[in-house]
Amino acid sequence: MFSYGGFVQLGVKRFNAWARTDHRRSALSFFTMGSSCSNHLGIPPGNGPNAVGCTDFMMDHTAEGTFFRLYYPCQEMESAGKPDWVPYKEYFNGLADFMKMNRALSERIFNYLFGSFKIPAYLDAPFKSNEKCPVIIFSHGLGAFRTLYSAICAEMASQGFIVASVEHRDQSASATYYFCEKPESERSNASLTKSSGATQQNLVKEWMYYRALQHGESEFPLRNKQVKQRADECILALDKLTEINSGISVQNVLETHFDWSTLKNSMDLCRIAVMGHSFGGATVIEALCKEVKFKCGVALDSWMTPLDDEIFPRVKQPIFFINSEKFQWAGNISRMKKLDSAVIQRKMITIRGTVHQSFPDFTFLTGNWLGKLMKLKGEIDPELAIDLCNKATLAFLQRHLGLEKNFNQWDPLINGEDENLIPGTNVNLLQSAI
């Protein structure tokens, strides 16, 4: 999420200092909502014809298993609940650690600002689709986790995709968790009679937090190792979806109420894309190199530093780079340009008035004052920015997955043909940097 988090850390530090006094706390609601003309805060729902459901899946209780949030077309159920945007307080603690903030104070602030928001999807709602669904595997950014891109994932699901938003266990997420088995002496008597192995009542949750660079440590070796693991985790999530699609019975450690058997033969596994933001954008490139089942990739404001140069000529699939106006720099763009091809479509656009955080959900959940202080908002309306991003993505996916949809109505966006788009990049590149 925050590939270079210094500006966010500075904003939060200023906000923490401002919020420490009691009389200022009373003004929080004014500043979080912004001015009186601000739009209502909340994550925008999908615009497509399908209602959206979501559920969580964890295969294998250990850290080596796959963990993702699944978004899918569903039966609309007004009675179904919508999940919390941030599922556990430990994620707030992880964000505090990532931004080098005091946990206790930051947890109170984050909970006040974001604790009441819900994801725009029905939790564990029954799957429903009139056709087989193409598949997207989504990779989050540095310091993020599986729920923070729900505006993008819900939109894709509303348009008929099944989307698995992976929560990475490479210590690049601000927080994630897995389970350890309880000692034999602590297991419940009822569970001892079962022969199914480790059930959830025999497990204890183990939290894994973001691993910061050590003093004097070089960044590339760590990030390069992480991006390789991240790509493997995306591929593992796809493998698990393939099993589910074939009707193989799966055991979800999380024991949700979703019936996974209803997904049998639901997915079009000839039409699979990989998508991600920031560090997740680099993960897109790595995953395309490792797995040919991914037919194309969409990289949102990609952070290219973690990648080996040697993989660029080995990537054979189409790629769409969608960048913000304020984040990119010449060295990073020049690495994207190494993927240019005369025979494989590699496209790039830049959304005017956007910042790096215009892609995660945070941009919708703060008012203008706080959002701009923390660099979570740019100059453009955040819903307009994400709408342009989503429509351009859908047009690109139709073109390269061979979809029979109406997404081609947005084909001009792929070429940056809109007053809020820049074809290519706004960054000036020296010839020597390309």
C-alpha cells in the first residue's frame, strides 16, 4: 500500500500530535468529514448488474497455506450482513507498526476514523451467476492487507468476475494471521474423539506483523525475496480456486457459512488475470513470469524496485500500467518501459490529480482536510478516479481475455482518451534512463 510511506508517516505524526489534547479530540468529527460540501464517506458499491458477496478462505492453518477474501456475484440478500472493513484490531496495530506509530494511540485514532465502515458486499451470500465467471487474483500493496481494496474488487465482482484478494504472508502486510495447533493437554475433550485432524477449536490464532528493514539493511534483497513469495501465493490461490471449480471438497479453516460446493464449474479458467497495487503491481509482473495461466495483468501505480531485470523479457502476456500523477519517478517508469514490446500489448495511462493512495479504500473514508494531510486524497474526486481506473481495467480485460461483454465501450480509456487521463506518463524521462 505505502511503498514509500514517509509522507504518510509524517501526516499521521502530525495528526497524532494534534489529536493528543482533549479539546482537539472534540473537533475530530469536523475534520474527518471535511467541509460541509463533502460527499458522504464510505466505500462505493459496485456499479455492475450483479449483487456482490464476499467470504474468506484459508487453506491449511499454517503460514504456508493460502489466505484470501473472495468477491463474487451473489443472490441479493438484504438480510445478510456486510463485513467490517477492518476485521480485527490487530490490523490497526499492524498499521501503527508499519507507520512507526504508538499502537495504543493509533488504534484509538484508526478505530475512530475507520472502525465503523463496512465493505460493500454481502457476507457469505449464496453464489449466483448465469454464466461462468472469469477470474482475477488481486495482490495488495506494502503495509496493506486483503480488505483494503474492496472498491476495486467489489466492482469487478459486480461485473461478473470472481476475485480472490490474497493476504500475503511474506511479512509485507501490515498484519495477517494463521493458526498454530494447541498442545495436546489443552485440546477440548469433544475434539479428541474426532479424526479429522486440526479443527479450529484445536487451533490458536498467531499474528504476523510487517517486517521493517533493519538498520543498515539493503532493501532490494528483502523485497526481491518477498515478491517471489507473493507471486507463489497468488499462484497457490489460483490452484485452490481450480480445485474448488473442479468440485474437489475443500476444508476452510475459518469455518464460514459459505457453501463452497456451489462454485463447482462456476469459473472460466481460460480467462484469468492478475491485478495489484504498488508492491502488488510488482507482484503482477512476477506472477505473469511464473504462471502462463494468467492471460494478462493490470498493475496499479506499480513499485518496480523489487523485480529482477532478467524477468522482463520473459513476460509474454499483455500488461496495463495505470499510474497516479504524483507517485511515479523516472527510474520507476524506465523499468516499466523495459516491458515495452512491438508484438505484445503493453499500455500505460496516468490519472490526473491522483496520488499513490487513490487506489486503496482509504481515499473514500476521510474528508478533504485529513485526506490531503495524510496524502490519501489527490485533487480529483476519488470516486471519479476509481471509476476511470475500473472502466479502463474492464476494457483491457475484455480485450485480452476475449470477454463477450460491453466493456469495449471504454476502450478509449486504455489509450488515455479522457480529460482526466494522460496517455503514457507525466514523468519526463531522460533517454539515458530508458
